[in-house]
Amino acid sequence: MELMQAIESRRSIRAFKEDAIVTADQIKEMVKAAGLAPTWKNSQTGRYYLAISEDKMEEVRKSLPEFNVNSSKNAKAYIVTAFEGKRAGFDREGNPDNELGDMWGAYDLGLQNENLLLKAREMSLDTLVMGIRDADALRKAFDIPESQIVVSVIAVGVRENDVDMPKRKEVDSILKVF
């Protein structure tokens, strides 16, 4: 699959096929792609936690509001995303290098996660990124250190049906050329 085809066909899927299969090896390929994204001073602070066993997937579901549980029904894996705090956007002494502080770590994780989503699509897998979750429950379920900031849960599976692309803004409405 060409890059633009992956970009144009990627969707936030809320209906996954029940009989699809997703393997840990496929997720590893996706995380490898995530790790190729640029990061602040090559800090590579993104961290990923995979729930692929039914027990762990149930723990993730318990951390989600009901509408996200319903939207991710039949997902075959959940990936919890986090990043090491106080590294991206900080100097060696732990002082912020700019006014964004830990928001830079979230920015870097966003770049990494987009690579992960596009790699999933290239592999004919689909995703749903969910930001409303109980970070403390996920931290406990996956033994996530306090130094890491839990950001999202990504459901992975195969789409039940094709989904139309939602309307997008025109380039001229989001780009100012000087």
C-alpha cells in the first residue's frame, strides 16, 4: 500500500469484525514504525503496553467509559500509549527548554502514534484512538511507572464495513501563505 493510500483510507473505526485475527507480531511491527518518528533531541520517550489476552483486554475495558467499550467492541487488541515525562522539551537538569514542558512529550507521542496508525492501515488493520480512559487503572493494570504519562488507548482490529471519510477542511482554510 502506498503512503497516500494509507493516509486516505485510515479511519477511526467503531465497528470491528468479530472473527478477525490480530497478533502480537503485527503489533510489534506497528510499534517499530512508531519508533521511527522524530522526537525531541531523539529522546524517544513513547512507551506502549499491549493487551492481547482476554484478561488484559477486560482490564482495559474496565478503564474505558461505556461508549468507548461499545465503540471498540470486537477489537482484537488494545495498545495503551504513554511517554516518559520531563524528558522531551527539557534540558539535562530537568528544566523546560520552552513553555510547552511535557506537552512536547505528548506532541512526540502523537507523531509516533500516527506512524503506528498508518502502519496498521498498511497491514489492513484498523484502529480507534481513545483519550477518555482511567489512567490510574491502566497504570495499575500494566505496572506503568509514575514517571510516565498515560495518554491514550488504541483499539486494533479489522473494520466491519468501509467508512466514508468525514468532511475535511480545505487547505486554504488552514494554511496561511506569506
